[in-house]
Amino acid sequence: MKRQKGMSLIGLLLTGVGLALVFLLGMKTVPAVTEYTAIKRVIQAVAEGADSSSASVPALRKDFDLRSSIDDITSVRGKDLNITKRGGHVEISVAYARKIPVVANVSLLIEFEASSTGN
């Protein structure tokens, strides 16, 4: 008599639950990661578009706010940016955390950091 091979019903159910959990976490985190890439892109555009000799910090913050409203960025505002001028270059950085509710009282916390140096 041959031995049967394959997955049991319990193994199949546990695998299905595991895959569903991975899919759920993936679907919940995609918007946060998409927003992070948009923030990086806007910070880079603001830093590269800044004239280091005449760009003021409030003007850079306002430029970020205008660009972020186009990209529907809600986690970071211009006031959250760390803007420094070093050696004729503008450096913009931001660090923030995003809390994503998963199920009931279980949440996922993702910490993001982005920075860019312009002209």
C-alpha cells in the first residue's frame, strides 16, 4: 500500500489564513507606502527647485504645501519639515510615523524618514 502525500485539511486552512493575513497587511500598508514615495518626490522637487541664495524657509514650506495638496499628502505638512541651508545647498528632511489599524485594537506602526538636498 502506498503512503498518501499532500496537505491535510488543517494544513490547507492554516495556509489560507496565513495568506489572507499577508494579503490584508499588504492592502493596508500600500496607501502609506504610496504616500511616502509621493512625499519623497515632493521634497526632492522642492529642494531642487529652491534657489539657495534667495529661498526662505517659509517660502519652501509653502511650496511643499502647494505641491502636497496636488499629490493628496495628508501625513506631513510644511511645518513638519526640517529645512537647513549648508554650503549653498538646501537640505530638506522629514521623519514621521503612520499608525495603520489592522483589526479591532491591533495596529501597525510604520516610521518613515525622507530627505533631499537641492542646488
